[in-house]
Amino acid sequence: MPADSAPRRHTRDGVALAALAILDEWGLADLTMRRLATSLDVQPSALYWHFPNKQSLLADLADLIVARVRPVAVTDAAWPEPVRAEAAALRDALLAYRDGAELVASTLALGLGGEASVTRLADAIAGGGFDAATSRRAAVALLHFVLGQVGYEQQRLQFDSLGVVPAGSALDDTPPHEAFAFGVDLFVTGLGAPHLGTHNARPAPTGRGTDAAGRRPRA
Amino acid sequence: MPADSAPRRHTRDGVALAALAILDEWGLADLTMRRLATSLDVQPSALYWHFPNKQSLLADLADLIVARVRPVAVTDAAWPEPVRAEAAALRDALLAYRDGAELVASTLALGLGGEASVTRLADAIAGGGFDAATSRRAAVALLHFVLGQVGYEQQRLQFDSLGVVPAGSALDDTPPHEAFAFGVDLFVTGLGAPHLGTHNARPAPTGRGTDAAGRRPRA
DNA sequence: ACCTGAACACCGTTCAAGT
DNA sequence: ACCTGAACACCGTTCAAGT
């Protein structure tokens, strides 16, 4: 190995990894450019050579977190099992980093990162025979629930560890993992029901490629 | 009227209202204690006589916003119509103030404000014949979706108005109001379906007060 | 009861300049 | 290519002191 390699100090990826470490140890509120600079033994201004601003750094972190979603085994398990599995895998990935849900939610809204999460959910949903548009719409709705639930969960975790949660202040005493499964179930059950997308049950239109739920006939 | 009333300068409520005005005009990120102080012609430190910290001020704002949820007319409309109506009323109340959803979501997690929103949803759901625990669990799940969807919607609104939304960066091109209705439908349809709360459809247990969905028999 | 003045310990970002 | 040094325009919060 070359003992006198180039005096290259930091890379964009290295900075992102250091940021991820701070996120996990201190949380999003304490992930500051100045603290990150200190952890890299560098002046704050140095970071702006690697990233144009803090927001784009956070977008990279969101992508990293979502990219780590565990691959869901392709089994022959009947729909909607794969949807539940994808949702659970996404939850786990968000829980793997402190404030993961809040971070992903904020960058998703800016259209900067975390996009992969929707795609995965949509693909799993499409396995139920829904058309692309319906699958995506449902995936976005499910994603909002997932981010909301896990974000709430993570906020509570942090205040718990600070010992400052007012007693009885929880929205519900159902254990987080069960509350999550319950919500996902509501979604997939709703998707599976016949008269979706209409406010009143109506017979599905005939002679078209999809019924009122955007469901394609099984091949 | 007494011309020489006491030299009382500001009240807690007055400060909260001024904060609400700043929230609406500038958004949550620009609602700073210093800016609020300036708008009241007061030093920043003066605010700390009315509120122990910024967080408790924000909690008051969340309560104000949620308290303004339009009363949903008690009609004889069949369930789940009242649930849809409550969800829509909550969305409107959140949309009435810039960043309303984000504000309510953050204070809800701390157990500091916005609690009324869950109760209203739970009551509407209970109208479908579910027991209190099930109704609340479902309300919390629905609330997470509502806050997520509206929060996303409001973030997009702001970046739109700044003209800085990357083209094609939307999660979905469904109009917000329709995406919202779609998500709520998924929920209430799921709730209405028979085999809720179990991962596999099973015959409802017999001889008990509720079925597997926590549903009580109609009186 | 309500506020001022001054301070403390922070932020994100820019930009000329160095190596 | 990568970073320093210095500055700009901010934050939330505390606390003694004023009226």
C-alpha cells in the first residue's frame, strides 16, 4: 500500500457517514453543521465544499436510511402479506436511526430524498392486482401513516429517555409495534374490500380493464 | 369606560394570538421568540414572563388550532359518514394556519397539545359500534395519516410559493383533497370489514361482548 | 405584574484566502 | 481539491434589575 497517498482529507460520503453517526447518537436537533465539523476536525465552512447546504446533506442521509431497508423475501405468501412485510421493513429501517422517520418525512416533502420508500410499497401493493396509479396512491397514503406513526414513536422514545414524558400523555397505550400492525391492517383490509375509491358502494363498472377500485382482473 | 385603566401591557392569550399571526404569515420556521417580541414591541426576555419556554407557547397554538375544528353536524347520515366528516373538518382546521399539521404533530408527541383531535375522531369512529379501546386505536392511526398527509401538503404549498419545487418531485399527482379522501376511505373501509385486528381471517369468537374487530353488537 | 438590558452559548452560510 | 479564518445575521434562554 502506498504510504504517501495523496493528502485527501474528506469525501462527500465520509461526511455523510459522520453525520449519520451524530444523528444516531444525538438526534436530528443536535445534528448541526458546527458539531459535524468538529467531529471531523474541520472548520464548519469546510463542509460547504462537500454539500451546498445542510438540506442536501439531510437528503443524502434520508437516501442512506431508506436504502438500508431490508430486502423482503419474495415468497409465495398470499397478498397482502408482502405489503405488511414491506411496511414492517420500512419501519425497522426508520427505527434504526434516531429521528429517522422525521428526517425522511421532511426530505420527502422537498422532493429531495427517500423516494425509494414509496416505490417499494407501491410494488408490493401492485401485487394485489391494482393498477399503477392506484397502487401508488395507496402507497403514498400508507407511507404517510408509517412516517407519522414511527415519527411519533421516536419522539416518545427520546422524551422517555430524558425522563420528561408527562404521565398519561400517550395518545394510546397500545405497544408501538401493535399499533403499527393495527394501522397497516386497516389499510390493507380497506384496499382488499370491493368498493374502493367511491364514497358509496356501487356496482363495479363493467366492460373495463379495472373495477372501481382500480383493480385489474388476475391474469 | 375607565380612561386610566391599569398599565397592563400584554397577556398570555395576547401573546399567543400574536404568535398565531406570525405563524400564518411567515410559517413555523420564522416563528421565533425574537420576531414575536419585536411584533409586540417588547424585549425577547419579556416573553418568558408569559411562557416558561417556546415549546409551551407552541402547545398553546396547537390547542387553539385544534379548538377551531368546525363542529360536524350531527346528522342521521349512516356510519362511516361522520368519520369522513370529522377527518375533513380536522384537515380544514390544520390547513387554516400555515404549518398547522407540523405544529400539531410535534406537540402531540410531547403530550402537550392537540389532544382534542384524537377524541373527536375516536367518538366518530365509536359511532360504528366499536368499543372505546378499538375506537381510540383506530383514531390514532387515522390521525397519523391525517397529520402526515396534510403536513406534506403544507410543505409542498410553501415550496410551491417559493417556486423551488423540483419538477416531477411530487410523490403523486393526485390533487391533495382527493388523495386525502382516498386515504380516509382506505381506513374506514378497513374498519368496516369483518376480520379486523387479526392477521388472518378467523371466525369471530362467540359468547363475548365484542367480535374480533372490537365491534359491539348494535343496541 | 410585567418588562428592560445585558449577557451566554449557540446556529447556518458566505467568501476571500491559503496549500 | 480541500480547507482556514473571519465575519454576518441570526437563534433560545437566563437573570438581575427596573417600574
